[in-house]
Amino acid sequence: MLTTSININIDAELKDRAQSIFGALGLDMSTAISMLLRNAIYQHDLPAQISNREKSRHAAFGCLKGKIKVPDDFNEPLEDFMEYM
């Protein structure tokens, strides 16, 4: 695999904090950035959702309420499988 260098300018504190997190995961900065880029290619998108507002984790709860119907006899065995019971 042929490698190349990337030079970027970022805030020093951002770099230090990221290196600390990556180090705790056993990764160096180069490996972590390579993983990020590979993930972006795999997803054809940014690997992390970027937003200017904070999302609530509770917004997802109940999003399918009323959309999934469970029949009344759901817990009753199917006739096709009675011989196996």
C-alpha cells in the first residue's frame, strides 16, 4: 500500500485531547484518522452526524408507536408447528 502525508492545521488543545482518547484506545493519530477516512468512504458520508443543535436521545422512543400491530393471537402456537411442540 502506497502511503501519503496529509498536513492539517488544527487547534492544539483539540489535537491533544483527541490523541489522549485515541491513545486510550490503543491508536495513534494516523491510524485513527485513517479509520475515519475509511469509514467515510464505506458510508459515502461523514462517519459522525454533524448538527448545530443538540438532539435528545428520548426523541427516538415511541417513534413507531401505533405503526406496528401485534395480533391478539401472537403468543398462541401456529398450527403448522403444533407437531413439534
